[in-house]
Amino acid sequence: MSVFESPIVFPADGATLAGRIYRNRDDLAAPQPTVIVTGSWLTVKEQMPHTYALLLAERGFTSFTFDFTGFGQSTAALRQLEMPSRKIADIVAAADFLSTMSFVAGRAVGHLGICASAQYALAGIARGARIRSFASVAGWYHDAPSVAPFYGGPEGTALRLQRAGRAHEVYAASGDVVMVPAYRPGDDRAGMFFEVDYYANSKRGAVQAWRNEMAEMSWTYWLTFNGLRAAAEVNVPTVMVHGDGCVLPENARSVYAALRGPKQLEWIDGNQIDFYDQPVQVSAALAAIEPHFRATLGSD
């Protein structure tokens, strides 16, 4: 089935964000259940969000992807900065924007958060975003104690926070943003310093639209963020797809336990990165996501 794609821009706290609409029809009028799709940290809309948006559109949903402030085609002076509070505000802005569009069936949209953006979406929903229904795929939910082991424990996090502090000083003095690789195996300055084929492979996530850079200031925000706290304030219908091979499975279970609305947990085999683009895991995730959104979206 062919999918119609339309680029679009919308405002978010002074920035202009670049979005993309996916539909299985070549118009922007007829109402369909609509789902925002967001991906992992340091990524753009052409990566894992595109994979899921395309498949949802083929199934009769309007799906919507966008680049967060400072990433991809979206504007901002502070580029490549992983700042959770800014991304949360972008998610709220995207839902507000879509709520004004005639092609959205019902009064609100759904949100599919893949990896790190799942915790940002939870926080946006807790803040009151116009999101009626939520799905999480291989959701990365962390707080300071649980994220520290990824970076060598207290010593590794302290080192990165020191580097971030120096990068903040450079920015304050000159306006320059110190950049490090988003992905480079063996480089402890990189956001991801271990082997991840997705970000190394041009047939997977190393797409032309993606910049392999991270503002070093990002460590201040990433390493101190609490992505677990918002769950207790979320009461929209939720489906979570996770597994033992995904990151922080106990945190995912804790988030699920804290949710206050109707909820479903699907535990599926596969590692974290498999859920970004591998057919077996993506199909299994969609088998849970599609009926969830069909039951919770699209009517007044």
C-alpha cells in the first residue's frame, strides 16, 4: 500500500519544528485516528520514528513524526542538545498543534514513544498534553541511580558531569557549543561509546539526515533526569512493549505498576535495538500497538 507523506512545520516555544504527516490517502482532510511517533535520544524523525509511522499509516492511522528542537530540520541555536525538559515541551506542543487539525479523528491524539522518548512522553502526558492514549516500545525509563551503571558508575558519571560543566562555561563565555560524537565505539566522550550496529549501518540508523553529534552539555540533563516520577500521574490507556533483552526492564515494570489508567504489558523477546527496525520485533510490537490505538482513538 502506498503512503502519502507531507512535510509540515509548527511552533514550539519560539522554535520552528519540522514534522511529517503519513497517511494511506493523498489528502489532509478525512479524519483518521492519529498517532505521534518519537524515537530514541539524539535521533531524528527519519530513523526509528519513520519505521513505525510508515507501518501505522499503512494500517489506516495518520501518523506524525517531528524533529525535536535543535535536531534535524528543526530550529534552535543550541543544536544537538539532549535536554529532556525541552523535548517534553516539544511533545506537548506537537499534541496541541495536531489538536487543531481536521484530519484528527476524535478530540485528541495517541503517542508512540520508542526508547528514550517514551519517558519524555510520559512526562508530557503528566503535564496535561492533549494525548488520549499512549504506547511505549522498548521504553528507556531512568533516574540518576539507574542510568549511572551505563557510564561506569559514580566515577564515570562524575567525569561526564565535569566535562558538561566545562562545556557550559564555554557556552556562557563565547556562545560556542562543544560537540562530541553521538556514537563512536571506544570513545568515552561519545554519547554512545559501545558497539551499536544501528548507528553504524547506513542501511539502518546511520541515515543522511542524522548528525552524529551531541552537545557535551547534554550530560548535565541526561544524567540527572528522573524519567520514572511521571508514571504515577498518568491515567490514559497505555500499552507497554518491553522484554528482558531491552534496557532497564525492572524500571519498565516499575513504571507499569505506577500507571493509574487502563494498562497492558507485552513482554517480547528481542534486544533493545531490535525494536528499532527488525521485522520480527517491530511486527510483534505493532500487534499490541494497533488494537490498542484502534480501541482508544478515533471517536468523540
